[in-house]
Amino acid sequence: MAVYFSILLVAITLITGVVYMLDKLVYAPKRRDNLKATQQQCAQPLDEAAVEKILTPNVWVDTSVQIFPVVAFVLILRSFLWEPFQIPSGSMMPTLLDGDFILVDKHSYGLREPVTRHKFVEIGQPERGDVVVFKYPKQPQVDYIKRVIGLPGDRIMYKNKSLYIQPKCAPESDTCPKMTQVLTNFKQNGEYSQRGVPLTRYESVMDNKSHEILINNHTPEQASRFYVQPGLGRGEWLVPEGHYFVMGDNRDNSLDGRFWGFVPEQNLVGKAVAIWMSFDFERQESDLLPTWVPSGVRFSRIGGIE
């Protein structure tokens, strides 16, 4: 839906922009000339109502002139600066919850044309640990949100629900980094659950930055469904150049790179930087109000995203 909205927004901006320029350069001067000619033909000065009637454009031109600055501002803001998104699932718990509304920074990874997504200004690249929104490679019209685990050239291994990373060997280095396990520290058991199953919360530390993850210790690893990269064993991946490997923080309830591979750089939408609103939807089917109507606001969740 986001890509269709972008196309529609660009189309409206172009149409109203053309009408806006035609009015400023052609139609408005003609109306002023018409007013001047009409006044010259009258013995008495025209009253305010007559002047306003002559100078006022038709409804289509007037509407375009009024809304063009607004839609142009929205287009610039949404395409190049920040865009709001809603979290529709629990794959990023506990970092993000269903009902969180987030703000995505769209310029940290470069500026892109809003329809073709061609990058025309290079600014920066994702870092390991960033929470990113991207176009799902298997269905580009759908936006996904996950955490960057592997950068181009990294070797990733996920075995027995433990994550191992071997960073890319720098060209000028004589020795390459070894594959090391990403450390996790137990935080709490049972605070979060999914479909009635309690989840265990851990703190994960990558590159001296920490975030929390959830593990379902009551289910086996779904290794049989993992994406198998040619030449590597199941549960091991070498991130190609120009691609990223992503995972959800809710490790056993996330359809991520372990199952479908890598995110091309051109699919990146932006970096999730903040939660600007968060709603509870704790309603039953028997309630008077529909389940999609919020039951409360989680003010404590408003703030930056780690």
C-alpha cells in the first residue's frame, strides 16, 4: 500500500503543481487584465463583491492552488525526511509491540526518488543493530521491520538459538576477525507470551550496543525451514555485497532472513528511530466496540528505539 500511496502523492503533487504555476503565470494575470478592462468600461468603481468575483479562479484552479503547498510539503517530508509506520505484528517484541506507531528516518541511508526508489544522494549505510524498515524481497509492495544482524561480507551462524557473527575481513588487515557468539544475558521469564506460551527475555550485546530479544524455550529451532545458501551449511550465511541480513527480536516468531535470505540495499526504506504513539487493543469479540478501536494509550512507550 505504501508504494501506491507514494505514486498517488507524486501524481497529485505534479498535477496541482502544474495548475499552481499556470495560475501564477497565466490565469491570474488574465484575471487582473479582465478586472482592469472591466473597470475602464464602468463609470463608477466596482464594488468589492464584483472585484472578488472577477479575481477569484474557478473551483478546480482554486483547489489546486490551495492544496499544492500542503501536498508538496507532505511529499518532501515523507519521501526524504521521515515517514510514520504502524507495527502490525509481534515479530519485534519486546523492542516494538503491536499497536506501536513509529517514525522512520528516511535520509540516514541516502535520499531516494519516491517512486522508482533510485538513490541520488549517498549519506550513510546501516550499522549492525539498527532497526530498519525495508521492502520485503519476495513481495516488494509489503514493508517489513527487522534488526540488522549482518553487514555485507559478514558470516552469520544461528545454531541452537544462539547467534554467531564473523565480521567482514578488512582489505588492509593482516588478520581476520574470528566468529564469536553474540552474548545474551537472562532478564526475565514469562513477562511476554505469544499464543499462551511464555517467552524468555534476554539482553543481547552486539558491537557494544545492547537490545532485548525474546526466545521461546518451549519450541525446537525451525532449522529445517532455514534458507540454504549454496556452499554453506544450514543455519550459516555469508552476506553478499550490497545486501544485509536481518532478524526479528522475537526470535521464534519472526519471518526474517533466516527463512528467505538477504535484503538488497535498494530495498531499504529507512531507520526506525522513535515511537511517537502506542495503543493497547485489549478488546474481546463480545465487547460493544470493535477490536480495532484502541482500549488505551501506552504513554510509557513513547520515545527512542534502541
